[in-house]
Amino acid sequence: MAWFLGLGITGVVLLALSLIFDGLLEGVFDGALDGLLEGWLSLPVIAGFTAMTGFGGAIALGTGWTGTAGAVGVGALAGVAAGWLTYRFSRALMRDQTDGTPTHDQLVGTSGRVVTAIPADGFGEVMLRLAGQPLKCSARSALPVARGTEVWVESAPTSTSVVVRPVER
């Protein structure tokens, strides 16, 4: 029983180390096995297999319904199942796609409010929303615009400045 528990604890320690060193084993073979064992040599998969082999064997042996050979078999089956589930879960996480990073070009056509008055010959500040997040930008306008006025963005010359015009209602 001590061997099985030691194997299970080793798997848990490997899992903790995989948070820091994942991808290490895939690089050890220096591309020799590219595509052959894609993801199967990752530390989380090996750790899941090792931990469940040990703990599954300990449970089977501890219940008394099997001997050491049977506990090894039960542990190996549990380890393969845990390794496969870990592999599938990590693949699903790696395929998770996020939206692209917003760019300043996406500001064109949005509306906002002036937070610092915009003089005709200088810069003021406007509060805009980009991808649902508030964004404060320097703003120019052909006409002077008072604080609190709603404006439309005509162009975005840089990522931190915009050219605006007052909204006419």
C-alpha cells in the first residue's frame, strides 16, 4: 500500500511542478517525436496518470477485494483514464479562442463625452468606450467643444488621440 500512496503523492508533486515546467518533456526529445505524441508527454498528463495509478491502486488494495496484481491493474486503468481526461481537457483549453485585441481604428464612428473642453486650436479629452471598456483619449476638433458635450469620433490618428465632432440632434 505504501508504494501506491508514494506513487500517488509523486503524481501530485508532478502536477504542482507542471504549473511551472509544462512543456519541458516535449522539448527534451528536440522535435524527434513531433506530432507522434502531441501533448501526451506533457507534465499534466504524466502527473494525472501517475497520481491516479497510485491512488487507484491504493484504493483497490485497501478495500481488500483484490491482491497486489489486481491493484496494479485497477491503478493502471484509473491512470490511463485520468491521463486521457487530462489530455482532452488541456486540448480543449488550448483551442479556446478569444476576441482579437481592439485597435484604435475601431474608435472611428463611436460616440463619447467631452471630459476636458476642446479648444479650436488645441487638445481636450474625451471619454469613449472601446470593447465595453472606458477609454480616455486626447481629442481635437475643428470647432471648440464644451465639457459634457456628446461627440462622434471622425478619425483616430494615434492610439491615444482622436478627431471628433459634436453630435447634432
